[in-house]
Amino acid sequence: MSEHDEKSAVREVIAKYAMEHFAYFRTPDGTPYAQRIGHPIARPLKSQGVAGSHRQELMLDMFNEGLGLFSGTAMKEALDLIEALTISGSVRQVNIRVAPCQTAVGVTWLDLGRDDGQSVRIAPGGWQVRKPSADEVVWRRTQLTGELPSPQPGQGMAGIDRLWELCNFSDAESSALAIAWLLGCLDPAVPVPAPFLTGPQGAGKSTTARMLTRVIEGMSADLRRAPKDEDGLITAVAAGWVTPLDNLSHLSADMSDLMCCIVTGAETIKRALYTDGDVHRARYRRPLLLTGIDVGVIRPDLGERLLHLKLERPARRRSEAELWAEFSDALPAILGGLLDLAVEVRAQQVDVPADLRMADFARLCAQFDHVHHLGSLPAYRASLDDLTDDVIEGDVLAQTVLRHAATMGQGPARQSSSSWLDTLTRLYSGSAEDAPYRPLPKGWPTTGKVLSDRLKRLQPTLAARGVIVEWGRHSRQEDPARSRYIEITPGRGP
């Protein structure tokens, strides 16, 4: 046999073994994956990361079965052929931690992060731990996929109580909102606002954030520092489900906008590596959890996507070792109680609140209240109201608009953006004879266009305080040029 024939035979042996033991497919973004037949975990063909690649998996399987140790060249060529075959093959979605069931409506799955693929099936009639079939769900594992303990059945609210006993929430409303957020994290179809943990020094904000994260991600999960740029944050959220960011002291405008996209869902498109014209698509929507933010620097659109959870200093201090040993011991009961509650809550039929931006989460709160009457929906409204106050306190333009609206009476006022800029600037700077002059603050709008853009961002915040801002054009009877105007009307908000 010639050397060429020998190499071809080796490639054929590898390809035949691979096709007999693995199913190959592509994700909607075009990434090729391999899934062991009868097992729910898939691995990317090309990854060389610590989570392992299919190439490593295949090489190890063939070696353990006594087929020999093949050269890297032969393995690469065989996998290149298999990757090419996936172009015309099936397209499947891979998931991290939670996923909808592909074969049953209303059923979701929770990955326990175990090597044997055991997962939790959450259905309308109850939940159970078993290994899903390849048709039901496909899991993707990363270094951030920690292992969860087997949840204890029949816990109900007793399991939730064990979590509340370990956390330092200052009121029942914050406790209820924390559980509503955890319920949302179990449902891949529900965008959830990002909990923002506040409290005095020593209230255990970081510790509570770890606990909430580890209920979903396991004991190996930990808090992270905020990435410095967009690429870093997208990489962080793509590798896990819950993204906990600790001790944030400042958010740039771009990072704030990106967090809005992560909470409600978006995608990024970048040039694929080592190509000139191909692109790589990355879709993401993940639960965020934040601590340490001064809300005054939060932009209004992010403020609508936050969940204010208040903490207080504990009456009794415990050592780290004691606290986490107790939490680890309670985690199976906490997770079981959360799953029991998820089944109960999802069965409730309630109306969707139409006045809140994150209506899916508001509906979940209403379902939760229908079961246990803990007032999570009123608490969510109060949380948004608190955040609105904080946003206004940190935005001089919003304060000036509200101050002007208080003197307008009930009728609307229409002006061009430039005229509004002049009106608001005069009001703030104190150009009236009986008021001292104040220099304009940094970031004050310099043109009518900048003012218009700022007001669009502030529109929901101002509406929450009864001031409606709208844009339009004059009719030809009013102005032959049909110039644009901004209309401000006080007293029409909720």
C-alpha cells in the first residue's frame, strides 16, 4: 500500500468511527458542533479551550477503544471533511444552563452541569431530574458551567425560607423581588431586569449577590469585575447564563447601552477571524446582577431595566466558612423549593401589566403574587419609582424640565428644539434679575439636536413624573415650512 493510500485509509477509519458515534450539526450562527449519540452535551469542533473540543474527545475515545493514536494531520483532515458535511446538515440551537424544550410547548430545562448530562425538566405538571434526549435539548459547556446539586423535591416555600434566612434583605419587598428574579432566570423566554443590590457598608451586598448567582450557577460561580470594553462584556455573558458584576463605580454611555441590550436581547456582528469578508454573529440575552453602582450615573434607559434590592447590616456576624457551609448544605433544598415554585407560578393565568416596559417580568411577578400574595408586583413598581428618583437626582436637565413644567399650568407648550434649549438654559442659569447666575454644568446640551436626543432618553423618566414630551411637525396652515417642534405637557403622566 502506497503512503497516499495509507493516509487515506487512516482518514477513513477516523471519519467512519466519528460518524458512527457522534451526530454533527451547525448552530444558527454557523458554528459546527458534535454531539455524542444519546448524550445531551455538544462540543465545538474547533475549540481548544479548557472545556475541551470534539477533536480531543474523539482522539481520547479512539485511543481508549484500542484503535490507536492517530497523527494530528490525519485527525484534522478527517474533521475538516466532517465539518464540510455539516454545511448541508441539520441546524440546531445549543444552550447554556437553561433552554426551552424542542419537543414540548411550555417545558423548559435546567442543566445541572454534570458529566452524565442529568438535567431538570420543568413541565406544567411538575419537575423531574433525568437525562434529556438529543431531540429535547442540546447543552453547551464552558469553564463557567458549574455543577448544581440534585434538587430536593417537595420543599415549596420552606426551601425559599432557607435562602431568606441567609440573606440580609431589609424588607419583604426586596426578598420577594429576589425570588421573582430567580424564577425569571429559570425561564429562557422571560427577559429579567438586572438586580441592583444597595445597602450600607457591611450589609453583605457581594455575599448576597454570590448566593443569588450560585442558586442558578452552582457553588463554583463567583462575582466578576466589570470588563473595560464592549468585547470583554460580550465575551463574559456569552460563556455563562447569569453574569454577576461586582463593585461598579462608573458606567460609560456605551457600556450602559450595552447592558440594556444584554438584558432585553440583541446581537453583534464582527468580521470572522482570518477572513476578509465573512462575519461572525453573536446573539445574547442574559440575566445580569450588579452591585456597588451609584445610581446617579445610570442612564434612564438602563434604570428601567434595573431591580432595586435593599440590604441591611446583619444582626449577627458569621465567618465565611460557616456561612458558605450552611449555604452549601441548604442549596439542594433552596433549588428544590425554587423549582416547586416555578411550576406553581407558571400555571397561573393573569393579565399582563401594560404600563411597564419589561412586561414579561411584570407578568411573572403577578403570577407569583397570585400564588403567595407577597406583593412582588407592587414592589417592582416601587423599585422603578425609586430608580426614577435616583435618575432625576443625577440628571440636571431632567430636574430643569420638571421645574419648568411646574410653572406651565395644564396646557401643552410647543417650541423648536433651539427655543427649548434657550428656555431651559435661562431657567437653569438663573438669568432672571432676582436669581443668581449659575454656570452651566458639564454635559449640558449645546445644540437643539443634542437637547432633542437627551429628551428622548429622558422621555420615560419624565412621563413617570407626569410630564409628557412629544415630537411633531407644524401643519402647513401653521407653518408653510412645516418645521419640527417639541411639545411638553405637564400633568398627563401616570
